[in-house]
Amino acid sequence: MNISISLTEIGSELHAKLTGEIDAYTAPQVKESLHPYAEKAGVKMIVDLTDVSYMDSTGLGVFVGLFKKLKSENGNLILTGLSDRLKRLFEITGLADVMNVNTEVEGGV
Amino acid sequence: MREAFDYIEMKIPAMPEYVGVIRLTLSGIASRMGFTYDLIDDLKIAVSEAITNAVQHAYKKDEGGEVVVGFGLYQDRLEVMVADSGKSFDINKARDEIGPYNENSQIEFLREGGLGLYLIESLMDEVKIHQNEGVTVFMTKYLEGEQVERNVETIST
């Protein structure tokens, strides 16, 4: 019922790895740690969701907010490592068509 | 004769840190009843959304309060009731603001909230919402779960 967030900055890329559950309690923590990076110009934010065991609309809201902010600053948001369950959540809500949602974890960091 | 069922009820403070506690209880109840892993996950999201709505509403107005969650365990289905503590919100307005995104949505107009009710209705087999002084959401999930698959297909096309 908690989330841990690890961040690695490589040039203009931010790699974020989230572990745990994203819900009404933890979504604000995710937003607070990632939003400051989205405000810089041209950031490519890569978020690894492999170890996210639960997510609901509160998490979707955070990623929509990040996506909007990054796009407005000519940046990009890439979500990786989504389980079938998470993929389904993005598909039901129509977000999969709007955002860049990958299911493979990007290798070779 | 009335249909036999077991009833379990919990009352939590209207605070986000307790949504996960209900999810744990719900997982226990649903797996006890024989729901599959996927259906349990649908239930977890739908019930969390209902509680989150109640909690966020109470929070916005800084009124505190409690959320009551009741589980009715029937032979063929689980009924979940989520009731907030009498702080009303405008359900019609909330309904207008729900719904999926579509690919033509302009990025700057994407909503960052309002998907909760939509997800509840997509993931559960039956949903009823009563509004008096507070809001009570009644949700039903059948053990076979065929109905929801049909619903989701309709929505995604």
C-alpha cells in the first residue's frame, strides 16, 4: 500500500522506476517527485511500471498531468513495463491511443 | 424466502491512506468466494474509485467524515456498497464529466480526473447510485463475469 520511487537523471532524460501501488494515497507522492522534472524544457521522461502491482484513476490522472506538462515543454513521456492489467486500464479509458504506452522495458540504459 | 447471504461491514475515516486497507479486505472476501484473479482486480479498482470519490469530496471541503463499506456475499455474486457520511456532491455534474478519452482529444484539454465513475461502470456488472444527503454507490459483480467483458468490448469500439 506504499510506493517507492527511484530517479536517475541522464542528460535530458529522466528514468523513473516505481514500485508498489498507485492510489489516492500514493498518487500525490508520485506527482510531487516527477512534476518538477516535467517543467524543464525538452525532457524525455521514461517511467518503468514493471513493479506497479495496482493502479487506478488517481494514477492515470498523474500521468495525464505529466504528459500534458512535458508536451507543452517539448518533452516526452514514455511508460514501460505495463502488465496486462495496467494496459487494460489505459485501453478502457482511451488513454492508450493518446499517450505513448509501451509494454516492453527499455534495455541498455 | 429471502436469498441467503453473509454481510461484512467496515467503517473508515474519509482519508486516502485507508483506501488500500479496504482493498486488502476486499481481496480476501473475493478470493474466499472464488473470484478469479482478473475479476478481483476489477473489483479492487471499482471499489477503490468509489471510496476515493467519497474521500476526495470530504477532503475538498475539509469536513473529515467517515466512509462505510458493506459487502454482501451471495452464492453467485458480490454486492459492495460504499456510502459517504452525508456530504452531498452533484452527481449529475459528475456524470457529465466522466467518460473515456478519444484519440482526437487535444492534449491541452485532457482531464486529469473524472474517470472514477466511468471505471466503476465499466468494470462492474451492475451499478446503482443513490443520492440523498450523502452518496451511496451499490455495485454488483457476478462470479462468472461474462457481462463485464461484453460491456468493455462495447465501450472500446
